[in-house]
Amino acid sequence: MESEKWPITYDALEQELKESGRPYDLDMIRHAYQLAEVAHGDQRRRSGEPYICHPLSVAEILVELGMDSESIAAALMHDVAEDTSVSIEQIRSRFGSEVALLVDGVTKLTKINFSNVEDRQAENLRKMLLAMSQDVRVMIIKLCDRLHNMRTGDAWPEQKRRDKAKETMEVYAPIAHRLGMSAIKEELEDRSLHYLDPVGYEDIKKLLNEHGDEFLHGVCHTIAAHLAENGIEKATIRHRVKSIYGIYRKMFVQQKDFEEIYDIYAVRIILNNVPECYTALGLIHDMYHPLPNRFKDYISTPKPNGYQSLHTTVIGREAIPFEVQIRTWDMDRNAEYGIAAHWKYKAGIMGSDDKLDARLAWVRQLLESQRTSADATDLLSDIKSDLLPEEVFAFTPRGDVINLPAGATVIDFAYAIHSAVGNRMVGAKVNNRIVPIDHQVVTGEIIEIITGPENRGPSRDWLNIVKTSEAKNKIRNWFKKERREENIEEGRAAFEHELRRNLMTIPDESYDEFMETLARRNRCNSVDEMFAAIGYGGLQMARVLPKLKEEYAKLKAEDPKPFTVDIKRIHSSEGVVVEGIDNCPIKFAKCCTPLPGDEIVGFVTRGFGVSIHKRQCKNVVESMRHPENADRWVRAYWDDAVRENYKATLELVCMDRANLVSDVALALGDMRVPIYSLTARAAEHGRARMSVTVGITNTEHLNSVVARLKKVKDVISVVRS
């Protein structure tokens, strides 16, 4: 891809369209530009340039890719519906439904209010993928839009630069890779790295400048002469230097030195047909010493994105290793431009291409898996796990090739064959040897899945082992269909555990209405459906929690207060103010042990003063139902000046190990929390239970102590008893 030309004009764009020699509809493109120019008017980008320069630049990148007239027109208008008064309907009436679909697919969801940035990002991505499954040009335009934004990102505030770079690295670069658009993918990665780690970026740039690639010119000349001597005279030979981010990943992620990276320098040999490619490979191995285990044949086994080439790493007399890539002209165009290289013109409409359908199968699979998920942000994690640049290739015993993302396990392999194979899997053999079910697949392995009886199903633990969204989705679907009652119980247990962990108590009289509201907010038709979704993993508890806290806060705000006559504040006793009673004897109820910060209420006892309870205490709720007790409940609250220590007992569940008690005591000592008692005992399944009574000033202090104890190694849960 060429670097940014600024500012670009429409005349320059039209000149490039004419020089391309492709049959563009110049009238439609000119009208699209005129509409965008009028609509954007005096709008400016952060850099100060007229806004129209951005859509012009995006259109120019699409011309470089060889895209069609509709794509160019849509690129010129891609921000019109979002940032101006022009609607999609107006675009449809003037340019037709095809262009309108492209513009609408690229346009963000600006009219929907999301509770957080992740939901907005996920829904934007879901919309683009949905439009992309109908027309892949949506994503090609979006990638070019993001590329130009990254080229001009210096004008953004620093935090926005980092956020955009992170999103580009995690979402858009992997999609460009999966579409086979390597030139765009590498530039997106390099520009993102420049913002995310400018120091690392400059270090690698400096190393590349020091080493240079002068020797590659000599290598290219030598190879050309040797090929010509052996009858291959029409070879085109180029050379390239590995992208900065590609080197960064190997140096900083894989902990390799610059000198240990063998494919920094590469020579590309482009030939007319496949037989010449294999002949040239033999000639290269005659000239240079090939490094072991560095040969890859992507012609006979293409990558999932359609990439084909022969790769071999060799070393010459200069002792500098370099990679040789051998491919045909069709393979080269496909490697550079990916899915854009498949564009055909039939009256301006893309021709049918089976390879395109195969390439877009992963989009439909992602969207299909999302239909069963109540959580939009699952899509982001699936993108990150399924579209990683690295893939592995393994074989079934029959010789079928299965492509999986790096890190995938034999369970993923089983589900990639068929859901029935995965559901019945009891074990696996790799190269005729039994392996654990969490064995990670390595390229070239022959994997045989051992299956059990038909009624056998997967284990819930597999959800924590598998890497692909396809496998997770098939496991969840099995549990969803076959284990509904079990799912409901699992989900209810997880939900109630979360309530206890967050010290929440829902009154019985409000429970049904509260839970039904929460279920609707999580896109479930009933409470049981919500519990089932939590049970089979379709709804993550971490996503339920924010909505749970919001609904609980509303419930607390609506709680009826005990009826008392509103009188002036009286002196406190033991840090508690009881309205209507001055300096009365106070005792704290042992059933709920209230602490400063808890909502409290007082009960006038017969002869023992006032007993102070937490407002949510079960005994309080029960007692207030009886009319004879109504007059004995009085309003109480904590004195603002209270600074005393109150006792609170915490129950810990831990994995049993040596020095556990001393680690807990040290953690409390670091916080200067007094310990009144500490007991520990062994429990089943290698666990231990611990009860510790400490001195606390208020609930905020208690929460900080609980948070600190949870960080102690092997502590599973901490709850207030």
C-alpha cells in the first residue's frame, strides 16, 4: 500500500480511475462525490483538513485494490449517513439498494444507547459482519476506512490513539488477515504498534536500518541467473523486509533475538505455473543450504484465507538466513489483495465465485454461534480466538485436512469434524499414541478421535479447555438441549453464590418481580431460561452482575422505612443514634452483626434497651409483618463521628496447603486489622475452611479487607458470616 497523499482532490481520484483501465461508472462516482461534498460542507477533521479528504482517500485505497464502482461510490459516502442529515433512504433512491447496503453496513450504530463501550463495539462489529455475510465489500471498505484513520491518527488525543490502535490490532487486522489482504493487515499492525509501543517500534526500525537489505539485491541477481541457466527465463524476482510488527511479535512475545529471526529478509519468485514453482524450489535448494524444518508447502495445503505459496528458509555464504517464497501470478495477487483479488466485472456486478463463498464461511459460522448467546461481547472474544494470524493444520486418518487456530486442542479438532464426533469423544490418538484431551494440536499431526456410546455427551469442563467458538457453541447447544433441569440448578447455584458474595439479600415479597425484571434485561423470556443460560455457559455471570447491581440499587431505593415520628436527632450511644431515645442502652443483634455503613433499625426490647439489627435481617422482615411489633421498631442510624472497632466474622474457603494460615494473618497484619479469633479446619476435596473474627470500622473497611484476603494465594471465596 502507498503512504498517505495529502490533500487528495477528486480530479486526482478520477485520473487514477481512468488510468486503471477498468470499466468504472464515472457518472455514478462523480454524483456520489458531489453529494458527499455538499453534505460534509465545512466539516473539518482534527488535523484541520476538509473532511471530504477522508472519504476521497478511502476511495483511493479501494482503487489501488481494484474494487468496483459501487464500492468507490459507497466509500465516498460512507460517513454521510452518520455525520450529516442525508439518510440511507435518500442514498437508496439516488444510487440503488446495492450502494445503500454498502453505506449502511459501514455506518456505525449511532442511534442506540449502550451501557458501555464494549457493548457498542460488539454491536457495531456484529452489524458489519451481518452486512459482510451478504456483501463482503462492506468489510473491505471498512478496512480501508480504518487504514486511512490510522495513517492520520497523530491528530487524535493520546488515549483515543491507544484505544483505536488496540481495537485495530485485536479486530480489524485479524479480519484483514482472514480475508487474505496481507498488505493492509501488515500496515494496520505496524501503525497500531507505533501508537501502542512507540519505543519498541523505533528500536526495531533502527535495527532494520542498521542491517539494511543491500545483500538481497545480489541474491536476487544470482537466483535470476541460475533459474535462466536451467530453463526458467520468465521469472519475476522481488525482495521484501518483514513487517515491523512481525519482527516485534517474535522479539518481544517469543523472546527471540533479532539474529534468531530467519524470515526478516525474503526473496519472492513469481512464475507462470505450478510445475515451475516446484522446479524452482529444487534449484534454490541446489544453490543454498536449506534450514531444517523451515519448508512449508501452502500450494498443496492452502491457508484458511486462501493463501498459496512455497516457503523455504536458506542460508548462503554471507551467513545471513533469508526466506524464499515461490508462487504463481494468481497466487501473488491473491496474497497481496486477498478477497479483493477475486473481484470480477459483469455489468458492474461481482460474478459468482465458489472460493468467495468458502472464504466467508467463517463469518456465517461466527454469526450462527452468536445467535445462541445472550451476550453481544462474546463476539469480540470469538473474533480474537478464531481469527488469530497463526493457524495449525492437522489430518484425519483418512487424510482430510482440518484447519484450526493456534492453541486449539484435540476437542476442537473433534468438533471441527462434526458435532456428533465431539459429543461422543472419549479420547484421542495423535500419531497412534494416546494423548490427554487438552493436548494442543501441532501442524502435521495425524489425529484419530476415539468415540464412545451415542448417549454420551461432553463435559462442562471442556468449555474451559476448547479454544474455538465453534466447539464452545456446540458444547453449549448440547447442554442446552439435553440437560435443561441440570442447567437451571447450576445457574441458580451460581446466581445465589454471586448474591452472597456481594452481600445482597432480596426480600421474599419482591423476589419474583425482581428476578423477572432481571431476566428481561438479560434478553431471557423467563427466570428459568436465565438460570439455564447461566448453567450451560450461554450467559456469563460477569455480564449479569452489572445489571444485577443496578436492579438491586433500585430495590434498595424503594425499600419502605419503619414508621416513626420524625423528631430531632438525639445523642448517640455506642456510635448509634436512636430517634426519640436519648443515651439509651444499645446492644448489637448477633443474628446479623451490623457494622457502620449498614442500614440499621432498632427494636425496643423489654428491659434490655434497644437491639440494633441490619435493615435486611430476616428476623426484622419477619417481625415487621406482625402488627403487635410495629410500634417497637424505631429508626436508627450511625453517628457520623463513629470511629470505633466492631467485630466481624469472615468465612474463607481455600485450597489446603502449608503456610495458608500465616499468609492470611500476614495479609490482615499488613492492613493493621486486629484479629480476635482465627480457626481453620480441613475440608473435602483438598480444601480448607477458615473462620476469622476481625476488628472493622465500617462496611467500606470490611469490603477492603475482603478484597485483600481474596488476593491471598489459594483463597477461593471470602464471605461475611
